[in-house]
Amino acid sequence: MISKNSTSLHPKLLIVVLVVSIVFALLWLWNPYVATYSTIILSGVMVVILLFSLVADLIEKSRIPKWYYYVLVISIVIPLVIGMFFIYIYGGDMSWME
């Protein structure tokens, strides 16, 4: 018999990756200016949250689930990868920087 806790984490993380990728790809297609700042700000905030979580977990062991850290890493890496891809596609020429 399969219990609810035995569901695999990978399909859920794949859904998170796909949703974040689609949102940021659409944002880059819609407005590169907003997408650039959103990518930088969101990734920076997520790095700070991840660091605070790791330090808090080292100081006092908590019951933070493993998927929490995975989602934070996904929220850092995927926007940066999408951003680098679109900067490459645009040839590094951002018209709003002129």
C-alpha cells in the first residue's frame, strides 16, 4: 500500500521548474528591462533567504523539509539561466541601457 508521504518529490520540483521558467521567459519576452531587474532582485532575495535558512538550521536543527531548500535553489538558478539565455539571444544589446 502506498501512503501519501511516499510520493516522489521530483515531479513536484519539475512543475516548479517549469512554472518559474515559463514566467521568466514570458517576462523576458514582454519587457527585458523589467525582467532584468526582476531576475537580479528575486535571485538576490532568494540567496539571502537561503543563507539565513542554512545558518538557522546549523545553529538549531529544525524540521525544515528538504524540498524547501530545493525550491529556493530553483528560484535562484532558473531565473539566472533564463536571463543569461535571453541576453545571449539579444546579443547582449539591451536597448534600454542606451
